Amino acid sequence: MSTAADSPTDARPLPRTDPPTTGRAEAGTRDGRPAPARTRYLGMLFAVAIAAAAFNLRPVVTSLGPLLDQVRADLGMSATVAGLLTAVPSLCFALFGLAAPALARRIGPIAVVTAGMGAITLGVLARSFAGGTAVFLLLTALALAGVAVANVLIPVVIKRYFPDRVGPMIGLYSMALSAGTALAAAVTVPLTSALGGDWRLGLGVWAGVGAVALVLWLATLLLHRERAGSAASRAAERLPILRSRTAWALACFFGLQATGAYVTMGWMPQIFQDAGISSSTSGVLLALTMVVGVPVSFVLPNWAARRGDQRIFVVVLAACGIAGYTGLALAPAGAPWVWAALMGLSNCAFPLVLTMIGLRARTSGGVAQLSAFAQGLGYLISIPGPILIGSLYQATGQWYLPLGFLAFLLLPQMAFGLRAALPRSIEDEAVRPAAPAAS
């Protein structure tokens, strides 16, 4: 539960409230708090804004992949630069995500997320007009910077303003993120074709979706009038988080699950095609992997938040991944729909780790630091994964070793997840040792 020590005076939770009994709600109450009706409507706006923001956090990347060949040909982009482009998201998520808590302390998390939506909208729109590779990369990085700060701070916003509904709100956030990921991957190519086949229109149209989220967050910012915390509260939010074993476990768990997710998105169609499955069917299988995560991402955080610890979910999701990778290695064309569904379930470790980040800190300031640390370090851990899998495949010409390696990585992922799932608080683990008493 957020306290006055970790949040601004006007950063009050948005509880469920019953409709007013009178025919018209008053503008406010005597102590300056919003009237129940206004609080309810502001909470609804907040929830819609969170879902809209989450929907925009992956199309920056997943809309580009299907059109990358056209982009390379038009901009004269080399294969080396194209390979670098696949590593840019994780790098931006790590670097800009680590800066998010400091920005939130200065101007408030709502303002930073609003700015992030603006960066996504501007970056996606402007890169569709880029005339060269360098400008395209720079504008993509701008959009990814917006994604990075929103990645880190939306769990903070949920913890601060929905402290009694962390599970359901993380579920809404994760479901919308999965939906945006799947939709961008599935419709970008047919949408581009419908718009005349120009990749610039196919990528630029996603800026319209970003603009909707930006308007919602601007409205939330104006209505809520968030203020940054006082100097005392900012100081209280800083924790020696490197002392927390839970924080380290969450970071490693996050990094290993991200490794599997990025390998799945990048290499799964190739794996199926090498097994003799058509390119169109392999694309549908990839979409299935993403679609499976939509309903599961909604219900899993709620289930996880109701338990004292989340170890059972860590084990079940890892087991799904091991089964999926084993099936892909031994009989990829035998039951491809089953393997795709199992990998989709395994990738639901992402909403699980987001839920645990929200539950492993008592205050929104603690969540901000934990989210930045776990996601920042986690995304750095995930960078070598897709590159290493590609190298193993190139060296052997087969998928047995790469898929076996991915299955093996689920063992340390499970170990770190079991440690992170214990009902402990980073505020307890990250306390500084008391100074010895003077003799």
C-alpha cells in the first residue's frame, strides 16, 4: 500500500466507489479530495490509458520485422546494420529504463509516461519519412526510449494508484501489451498492401494508435495534476537495491524469460520452415504463440497476486517451455500447433514477472527502483541470446543444439523464479546495516 512517505500528497489511490445516491455529484469534498463520481471516472480513464499505453509498447518493433526487407532495400541498409537493429530494442529498454525512476522523482511517473507516449508517436511517425539509415535508426531509438520509460513506470503507476488491485491491473496491462504485439505482427503486411504496398505507410499508420494513447495520458495528466514528490519523499524512495537478493533474482528471471521470448519471435518461423512447413503457416504459428498470451496475460497476474508466493506458476510455465522446445527439436512438423501453444504459455512468464515486481515492494518508490533494476539488467542479459542461437544454428546447420540450449536455460530461469516468487519485500532486504553504537 502506498504511503504518504513515498508518494505526493495528491497521489492517492483510486479505490472502487459506489455511485452517488444523489442525482448529481458534487465537484469535490471539503478536504479537497475528488468526489466519489469524479474518482470513479478518473479511475476508469486511468485504466483505459494504461491499456492504450500497453498496446503501443511492441508495435514499434513487431511492425518493423515483416517489412524489414523492404526497408533495407529502400534505405540501402546493410545486413550488418539490420542485425544491429534487432539488438537496439533490448539496449534501449535497458539504458532508458534505468533513467526512468530519476525522471519520475523529478516530474512524476504520469508525466514521464505521457512523454513516453509522445516519443513513441513522434518516433514512429517521423521514421516513416526517413531518407537514410542513420535517421531511421535515430528515430526508432526515440520511439524505443518512450517504450522503455513506459515499460518501467506503468507498474509504478499501478502500484501507486491501484494498490489494492495490482493483480487485475497488471493483467489488463499485460493483455493489452500481448494484443498489440500480436496485432502488429499479424496485420502490418496486409495493411501495407491495402495502402498501396509502401512500407512508409505501413509503419507510419501505427503512429495513429500512439496518438490515441497520448491524448488519453494528456487528459489523465491534466485531470490528476500530479506533482513530483518532496525532497524528503525522493530521498525515502532511494534504496540500496543491490543488497536485495530478490531484486537480483527478479532481474535474472526477467532476462532469461526475455531471451526465450525474443528467440521465439525471431527464429520460430525459420524453425518451422526448415521442417517443411510453409512460410504462411509458420507465420500463423507465430501469431498463435502471441495470441495464446492474450487471455493468459489477463488472468495470470490476478491469480498470482492472490497467492502468498508464485512458485507454482514459475514451475508450470517453465515446464511448458521445456516441452515446447523438446517437441520442436524432435518432431517440429509432428504437432506444430501444440509446440506453438506451449511456447506461448512459456512466454507468459513476462506478465508473471511484472506482477512479482509489483508485489515485491511495499511502496511505489520501491517498485520504481525494482522495475528499473530488474528490467534494465534483464534486457541486458537478453541481448546475447538471439545472437548466440543464430550462431549455433549456423555452426551446426540444425536446430537440435539451439533448442536444447533454450530448454536448458529454463532450468536457471526456474531457479531464479522460485527465489523471486517468495513472499519477501525488497525494503526489508535492501536496508542499510545500522551503524555501530559509539563506545
